[in-house]
Amino acid sequence: MSMLKVFAGFVPWIVFSLVATRTGTGAVATAGFLAFLVAAAFILRSVLRGESPKVLEVTGAVAFAGIAVASLVDPRADAFLAAYGRSIATWTLAVVIFAMLPIMPFTEQYARESVPKEFWHTERFRSVNRRISAAWGVAIASTGVGHLVASLLRGAEPGTTVPSRPLDLVFNWVLPIALIWWAVRYTNRLSKRPDDTTRPGPGHPAERPSGRTA
């Protein structure tokens, strides 16, 4: 599984965070629109390559388009979204990831690019990707909690429009980076673990040793 492609899916969230939180109220529509364009560009790239658009790309495009439109339509929503837009978008992604677990774990889209097709429908392959996707869901949901805490603490300080530097650094950047680092390590450990259960059952035309599951 290419971690680089997984990271690319989070670029819209990074773009939104940098623009909306660094410039404060009034930039939410711009931040949402820019994040939407980035997500849309990734979707277009996938389509041109003959690949299915990734869950991260589609969720980012929908979430940030919604934030941009809401901010433009209702000026009162702009201040709210400047504070809580990042946590809302992050939790939206977490909900989508958890909802997709029994259907198509989001990491399975990336894993299929490096795992032979005959293994895609084996129980081991699906199980490993469900566990990896669930771990990412936990990391992303926890990141959303960090964003919310930073916003609530900021709201407790009258006259502030952006989090203080220590709060912003810890809850909006250090915590998410630590959680993503944990998710990456968990992904690498599970996807590279040698296990004979990656092999289909006896008589299956795809039966042969393989240590790659994701």
C-alpha cells in the first residue's frame, strides 16, 4: 500500500486548515473552495488514470464544497465554521470511514494497487484492511476531538479569532501528526506481516504464498 497516496488524500484538510485558521474569520469560504479544488483535482487524476476515485478524495470534495457554500450563503455561519469547520470536516471523514468498513474499507482501494487481483476477495485481505481502516478511523476521529478542544479553548478567550500558538500547535498539529504516525506504523506492521492465511483455500486457482495483504 502506498502511504504517499494515502497522505495525498489528506491534502485538502491541510489546505483548509492553513487558510481558514491562519487568517481567521472571513477566509472560510476561500479555504473551503481551495480545499474543494484540491480534492477535485485528485478525483480528476484518478479518473484520467482509469482508477476509481478514492473515498478520501470524494469525501473531501463534498465536505469542503459544503463548507464553502454554507459560509457564502449565511455570513453568520462563517464565524462558526472558522472555529469548528476543521473538526466538522474531520469527523465527516471519520464517519464515512467507519460506515464503509463492512462494505469497502477505504484502505482497500490503495491496497488493490499493490496486491494481485486474485487475493482481493479473500477473507484475510478484507479482514486486514478492515482493521487498518478502523485504526485510521480512530486516528481521524481523535484528530477531530483535538480540533474541537482547540476551538473550545479559543472560544473561552474573549476577543480571540485564532487559537493561541501553543494550543494551535498541540491540538491542531502535534496531536494529528502523532495519531497519523501511529496509524502508519500500524498499517505497515499489519500489511507486511507474513501469514499463510493470505492464501486462498485449497483448490483455489490463486493459491500461492504471499506476504502482502495491504
